Amino acid sequence: MSTLVHETWGNHEALIARTQTNKSGNVGHITPQTAQLASTDNPFEFEYGQSLEHITINYETYGELNLAKDNAILICHALTGSAHAAGT
């Protein structure tokens, strides 16, 4: 059985059919994060002279890094059909 979920992020919208999740496949603790990549004091400079003064990204982390810090995976949300790979 699936549930229809409407998501909006920025100027984008999606109607997503989500199936029931398997409890044994839990990804662990989900933590929303924010990182500021550019600011008025530290703008992002493009190759041909233009710049952006405000770049903030939002992302989620699932679970925790292990001691070797080799259990991280980057998932681009455009490939998942949602801005949330496993979160809400």
C-alpha cells in the first residue's frame, strides 16, 4: 500500500507515492543540517568575475560516522525524487 505525499521545496513541487517502510531498514537518527557557503563578507567568486553573496544549503545526515569516517554517502535529491532521501 502506498501513501501520496505532496512536497514543496523552493519553487518545486512533487506528488510522491511512498510505500510502507520496513522497520528493520531504519537509517538511524536523522538530523537536518544547514551550511552557509557564501556571505557578504565571503562571497563565492565565479571564474569570470561574477559573485554570489548568499549561498546556504540544507541537507540531512542519517546515523553517525564511524571512527574511520568511511561510511558516508552523498545522495543528490534530484536522483531520489524528493529532497528527503530517508527523512521527512
